[in-house]
Amino acid sequence: MTFKPLHDRVLVRRVQGEEKTKGGLIIPDNAKEKPAEGEIISVGDGARKDSGELIAPSVKAGDRVLFGKWSGTEVTVDGEELLIMKESDILGIIA
């Protein structure tokens, strides 16, 4: 199944969190925080101004981004847990 977000929404796959601390301690699954970093999978066409003019999104598929801890809605697409969020929930692009 293919999924394309509408308007100014994006589909994001979270990156995997660290398995160990910098000191070498292994972090158990129940103690891990969900990472606030992900990869853009799909992007909508963009928002519209009141005049109807399209505002193109600033991100594209493949970009690595940072987003707020509570951003987005979790969905399952083809058995994979992904996030749908507004482009404005994205804090920045990791270069």
C-alpha cells in the first residue's frame, strides 16, 4: 500500500534509539525514550494561503529531521509504525 499525506502533513519513520549509553551500559527496551529524530517518507503537496496559492513544503522525502517529543499521530502502514505530523511540528532538518 502506498500512502501520501494531504496538505502540509508529512509521513515520518522514527530512527532507532541508542542501544548503549556513552559509558557502555545497555539500555533495556522499557527504559528507552522514543527518539525525536526521523526520516521523511512522504510529503503532502503543501498548505494553501487564504488566496488559494500553494505554499510548497520545506522538506522532502529522504530528509532526516528533528521533531517535538509529543508531535504527530502514530499510524501503522504495511505493518510498520510511522508518524503523521504537520510540517510545522518539525523543528529542523539534520544536514
